[in-house]
Amino acid sequence: MSSLQQFLAFAETAKHRSFARAAQSLGCAPSTLAKSVLRLERSLGVKLFHRTTRQVSLTPDGERLYERCQRVLAEVEDLQVAAAGTRNLISGPLRIDMPVSFGRRVVVPVLARLAQLHPGLEFDLRLSDAQIDIVKEGVDLAIRIGELQDSTMVARRFATQTLKLCASRAYIDRHGRPRTLAELESHPAVTFRMPGTGRDRPWQFSRRGEFVNLPVQSRVRIGDGEAMVQAAINGMGLIQVPDYIAEDALTRGELVELLPTMRPPPMPISAVYPSKRLLPPRVRAVLDALSEL
């Protein structure tokens, strides 16, 4: 019968994609850890890893087992904490994935306050606009903007995002202010290049209660919202960006919002994590802190 230690060795190797780094995390020799994983494979009768001289990667059987191990080991950890009488002790590593601009402007300040309250917390923050498989990557928590597609995840909504169409005052003085969606066709656009597809994100509006998805022709494409704001300030064209990205420039008067009555409906912002009956206190602490926003 396979032991819990073998499953732990497997889970750490899957998380780090390396026997050496997994062994370092567990405080054992790489050869000892590799033998433990090999014994687990023989016990289960399946191959869990593809091994090369440079790296290891999960097989389909390994992927399925790793997803289940994540849940089981998290519950074991939570039970150990409770049994030790330290249920409310908030410490240990937190791996969080988040969009670049929202993470930098909103989430990181929340985590900074949390770090002051709980010195035992360790943070591994991954800022990217590309969506990852949080189970495969061993992430504890991910921030997602928009409607969620993965029904296997648990989500807690804690904020919303509104898109605003903006231009600089100097641009409006030169080219005029568009007052209808049809007039937008005559104005140059700076569009957001979506990391998952490489395509331009269409502009979104609400007209007389109807949602409008407007494809945009652009000669300027940027994969970062804050860089788009700078491009608009410098007169390169119109942009549509989340409110928290444009907020500072709007307050300073560097940008002006256009067609404010046609803003699209707000999009939900959620904290997403693998389905678990029990959550480690450190993850619960982050969820609670985000819910206070």
C-alpha cells in the first residue's frame, strides 16, 4: 500500500517539475525522493512522469493524480494545523496568480498589509494577463476578471471592473470628441492585444440597454493596460481600459472619458481556487482581506 509520504514526494515533484527542487523543499536527498516516486508508480501500476535528463513532466495519469493530491494534501495540512491547536496561525507560502495591472494596483497593497499582520507569511506572486491552469502550476489562489468558465474551481467574487473609453485633451482639441459609436470609426484606436490569442480585444458598450461588441481597426496594439494609458496621453488615439488603470490620468486631467453613458456592464473580479473542503488559514486570510475591498 502506498504511503502518504510517497504521495507527498509525488506532489512536490509535480509542483516543481524537478526532483532536485522538490527534494530541497522537503529536506531530503533527490535520490531518496526519486525512489519514493518510483515505488508509488509501481504500487499504482501507472507511469506518473515523463523523465528526461533536464526535466520531468506529468503524464495524463500524473495530471489526474496531482489534481486529487492537491485537495487531499491541503486537507491533511489543515487537519494537522487544527490538531496542533494552531488553527488561527496564519503562516507559510502563498502562491498567487493575478493580472498585471490589477495585481500591481489593487492586490499587492492588500497583501502588503496582510504581510505586516502575519510575519510568518511567504509570497510567491505571479503577475501575468495569461490564464494558467492553477492546479497544474501548484497555485493556491488566482485572480480572474470576467465570467468564469472552469466549473471545477471555487470562486469568490469580491470586486468589479468597468471599462472606460478615453482620450487625451490635446487629442480631442485636434480631432474632436466622438459622440456616437458610428463616429468612432474615424478615430485611431490603441487596442489591447489579448495574451491568450494575440488578437485585439474588441471594444464593449451598452446602448439603450443592449450590449454591443465593437471590433476595432488599429495600427497600435499593446499588451499592457498602463502602457495603453501612456500612449493615449501622448495622443496616439482612443483607448478602452479598466477604470482602475485610467483613474489617475483622469483625476489629473491627462485623459477625458468619452461616451460615459455607454459604458458596458461591470465585469466581476473573483478569487479562484481548487475545490477543497478545507482551506489553509493563509488562503482564507487572503480571501477575507480581498472581500473587504
